[in-house]
Amino acid sequence: MDLRQRAEKRVDAKIEFQENLFKYLIVNVIIAIICLLFLQSFWLLFLVMIFWGFDVLDKFFKAYSIKDYREEMIEKEISKMGE
């Protein structure tokens, strides 16, 4: 896999995480308002937060993995040493 394809894959994963996080926040705010106004309890909100939250965390770790961060640090060090 060449450098451009790797970069595209990482960018796509980051965009997917950010979109999923935005949707997660919007939906949870709406459910919280519904729970507060109509249900008088938050069990539905907690269920959505827990199960969808696992998916958000999974996408976060795929997008911002330690391995990628390590690779970026190595590349920066190599470029510094070459100068």
C-alpha cells in the first residue's frame, strides 16, 4: 500500500469517527429532552449511550490508534535528524 492510500484510509477513519460522534451527541441530546419531558426517567438514554458509545469508542481507537501516532512521531524524528 502506497503512502497516499494509507493517508486516505486514515483520513476516512477520522472523518467517520467525527461524523459518528456528532450524530451520537445530537441523538443523545434529543433523547435526553424526550426522557426529561415525557418519561421522567433516563433508562432509555443510558441504554443508547452505553451501546452506541461502544461503537463510538471503537471508531475512535481505529481513527486515532497509538500505532499511527507512533509512526508520525518516528517520521518527525527522522525528518529532524535529516536536517
